[in-house]
Amino acid sequence: MATPKLEWRGVSKRFGANKVLDGLDLSVAEGRSLALLGRSGQGKSVTIKVALGLMVPEAGSVLLDGVDVTHQRERERRASFAGIGMLFQGAALFDSLPVWENVGFRLINADGVPRAEARARAIEALGLVRLAPEVADLYPSELSGGMQKRVGLARAIAGQPSLLFFDEPTTGLDPITAGAINELIRDKVTSLGCTAVSITHDLHSARTIADDVAMLDAGRIVWQGSASELDHADHPLVRAFVTGNPAGVE
Amino acid sequence: MRAHWGETLMGFVVLAFAGIFLAYALGVTGRSSTGSYEISARFGEAGGIQPGAKVTVSGVKVGAVSSVTIDPKTYMAVIRLSVDESVKLPSDSTAKITSDGLLGGNHITIMPGGAADDLKPGGEVANTQGAVDLFGLIGQVMRPKSDAAPAAASSAAPAPKAATDLPEM
Amino acid sequence: MPHSAPGGVIGWVNALGRAVLDGVAAVGRVGHFAARGVAAAVTPPWYPRQILGQFMAVGFLSLPVVGLTAWFTGAALALNIYSGGDRFNAETVMPQIVALGITRELGPVLAALMLAGRVASAMASEIGAMRATEQVDAMFTLSTEPRRYLIAPRLIAATVSLPLLTLLADLIGVAGGMQVSKLLIDLPYSIYITNTVDFITRWDVESGLIKSAVFGFIIGLMGCYHGDTAKGGARGVGRATTSAMVSSAVLILAADYLISSIFARL
């Protein structure tokens, strides 16, 4: 079996007395799109933050292309994380910068691309998420929630990443906008040929954007399968998720 | 950089004001400010002289004390004086530590001598007169020695006589 | 805890011990944060646009408030010497006292306190809001170290700007005193300036500037630290803003006493 693109090995993370991740094992194969399902507060965000190096786990390790990146120093980490893009839940755009500088942030500040060229590439990336070039000079506060998400997505894919993370990409959006974002994500992941990991508690979203689905509960993966298997899964938590019926769970 | 125009303008106004004031101040003081040279003098008693204390000739400021140190061998206080280079001091000048008043700070007065050659930069003033322990003197006047007390009681003369020993202030 | 809290003296001792430990831990955290901030400020990569932007925000835009403060302080100082100092003929040394008071103490301290109010709070709220909306995390995922992009420029700008602002405050404070002297005792400007320049030593000004560099660092550090550790959304950001301002003001005054006592011994 080929080395997985990304792998969590026995990752544990606690906040005070609260154990959020409890020996989590999970891997994503190259070119696959994984959706991480789970109820609120079960450690989905922490799972991604550990993988991104935003949090350091107490135990276990995160392997990127087979290399342990858990305790890398600043310079090495910058190199290994260069091919990673992330779309945050609230888009997390830099509100002091215009849209194009947001999208071209990595190009300007990490890759040393000249500003004029970065601007051109940012506008190109905006086009990929179907935003007009005029948006480039607006500030994030002047955009609607859906447009902010698109700009966030443009920022995540601007550096031609090989691995993308999505944190609740459709939360807080109306169904039509959410559908558009889902399609956009699916489209970009396929066209860029990259690996994707998404957090969601929206089943529809998971079915649209993911090939594989993993169910996280109490800090561990309790069920894993392909998106099409969701409906026939016999795990009570997955069934409760699919039917929206809390009966049978705790 | 949006909507900062008012503040930016105010910033320039403040800078301009400070610049004009600085130029004016330099204009006022620039006329008299020339270079200076350093000489040193040794005193048996520095008496609270501090760097920055003024150096005067005939009551006119000609420089300032730049450092006060102790000579570890002779235990003399070595005071370095920075003197305006337009003031040439004869080599036999006398440096004296004087008080500005009863409660005032001390400064150094230089009494020019009559020699033909001047003190060179880095030279040393040979004749010095250290600080006078004013309160020690006053104490001697107020409380004469105990064996002299009966005599002092019989005659009023010693007190005025001692007072004449006080240096001019 | 409520059900097992030991009463009386032991409870007090416990509380005291915990408070002391918390205090020591806080000092350690700030120290660690400061060390990492300084390390980021002195090693590449630097972000010149950010540094320049912070110089604009911290230094240049503080000019009006610092200038006004200095002017009124110099003027009030001269006024007080006039009305209080004539008891022992001190009004003749008005220029000297104003100059000494401004350069050694009031210039650095008041400029720093104005900056603490204007800048430390702004830094804390800006970084705190960026934390709360995951902008700091986003920056990290875009291969840019937030410590280098956000913290280091602020520390550099605050530490360098404040001495420059203090120099300006010294000048304007003296000008304020000069104006009042002219009005009150009709002291000509030229004499006021000559007296000031003759009296003031290089060290009077330099010691003030050294102080203000330390104050500037305190302001940058407190602003960034409280912003970076802000927790709990808008409320947390509000709290961070207040603590950044209060703690930098208190630390500035404490540092002022400490540095002055060290200088007094030199």
C-alpha cells in the first residue's frame, strides 16, 4: 500500500482535564477527499488543528507524505506546509488587507513573489471561484458571507496546494449558497487533483464533497467508509446522523 | 492606509512646529557655541562637585565639569574641565571650588595667572584650592574647643576673630 | 472546591499560595513571550511593509497627542514653578527646572502613558480580534509566522518610535515652558533658550531617551501579549484591551522608578 498523504497516529490532546482526542488513528490516501463527521465538541476542529501544526498533541504523531511533522522547527515546517491550504469556518480573512492581498498572502509573504505578479495570480484565483476581478480591491468587511467563503477558498487554492482542509465550509450559509460552495470545493479538489479533508456536520455537504467519510466520537474514529456506504451503515451514531434521530445514542 | 488624512496632516503640523522651534533654538545658541578643550585639576576636597557643574572666570561661565574621579594612589580628586576654546588660560592659573551661596551648589572658579604661556588641551592646572568645609568652620566658631571656653567667656574677642577666617562667599 | 475548601487560616494560606504561583507563572509567560518576540524581531525574515505600517500607526499618528501633552505639561510646569517657586526665588531658574523636569521625567513618562492609552490598547484589540476570528491561525497556515508578521513589527516600532516621540516631547515641552515664562515674567525667548541649553547636559536628554526605549518595548509587549492571549470572543478582546493599557501604564511607572534609581547610582 502506498504511503498515505496524511496520517494521524495515536494522537491524543487534552485541555486541562478534558480529553479531546484519545489516541486517534486516521489516514487519507493521495487524491482522496475525506469528510470528518461528528457531533459538536467531539474534537473535529482539534484533529485538523493538530494536523496543521496549530496545536501540538501530547502523544502520537502526524505524518505528512510519511514524514513526521509533529515537532518540526519553524524552517522545516514552512517547507513541509507549503503545499497545504485551509479554508476556515469564518473564512478568517485579514480584514486590514484588500481581497487580492488576502488571496496572494502566501505568495507575497512566504514565497517572495513581486506584488504585481501576486496581484495577477490572485485575480486568477478569484476567477477560479467565480469572483469578478473588481472584487480584488474591496476589503473583506464589504463582502457577504458567501463571498468571504469564496475568497477564503481562493486564498487556500492560490498556492496550488496538494492538500486542502475545510472547516465547516457551509456553516452559516443559506442552502443555495452552501450548495454553490460545496460544488466549488468538489470542482476545485478534482481539477487540482489534491487530497482534501473536510470537517462537517452537514451530511449533504459530506456527500457532495467527500469520497470517504469518517465518524469521530469521544476523540476516536468510530466508523469509516465510503460516502455511498453512509446510508447502509449499521453503527448507531452514523444511523442517528443519517436519520437525524437522536434515539439510540447515549 | 485609509481615512488617515486628518491625522497625517496633524502629524506634519507637529513635526513642523518642533522643527521650527529647534531651528530657532539653534539659531539663538549657535552664535556662542564653539568648540571646547579639556584640562584637569587635582583637589584635596571636591566637596560635592558633580559633572555638569559650571566653570567660571570672573563670574562668567566658560565651561563645565566633565568628570570627577579619584586618583587611587594619591587619593586626590581629579576633576576634568571642559573649557570654551575661545578662553585661553595662562599656565599658572588657579582653580578654586566655590559655593554659589550658603545653600547653593558648588562650581569651579578659575583665577587667571600672569604667565606668558597658556594651558594646553589636556594640561593640568597646577594651583588648586579645594572646597571649604563651610559647616565645619561654622561649627568651630559656634562651639569653640572646651579648654578655650572659659577664656572665650571672659573675652568676646575670639568669635569675631574666628569669623574672619571664613572664606569669602 | 466549594465542598472541600478548608476554612480559616489554612484557606487563606492556600489562596495566597495560589495567587503567588499564578503571579510567578504569569511573569514566566510574559517573559517567554517577550523572549520569543525579541528573537523574531532580530532574525529574518522581516516584513518591511508591516514594520513601516506600524511606524506610521505607532509613531507618526501619535505625534499630535504627544505634542499637545508635552506643550501643556511644559506650560503647567512653568506656571507651577512661578506660583510655588517664588517662595524661595526659584522663578529665576524656571527654564532650568522646566528643562530638567521635561527631559528626565515628564517627557518620557507622559509620552509613554499617552502611547499606552493610544497604542497598547489598539494592538491588544487588533491582535485579540484576529485571534478570535482565526486570522492568526490562518496566517500560520499560509506559511507566515504570526510572531514575525504581527508581533515583531509592533515591538520594533514601539521601541524605536517612543524615543523619537520623546525627543519631540522634550522640544515642545520646553517651547511650552518658554511661552509661559514670556507671559508671566516677560523672559525673552532667547534668554530662556540660552539658559536651557547651557544648563541641560547631554545625559539629561539621553537618560530620558533610554527610559523611553524601555517604555516603548513595554507598550509593544503588553499590547501584543494581551492581544495574543485574549480568550472568549468580544468580551475577552475588551478585557485584553483594558489589561494591555493598565498593565503597560503600571509597568511604565515601575520601570521609571527602577531605571531612575539605577541612573542615580551611576
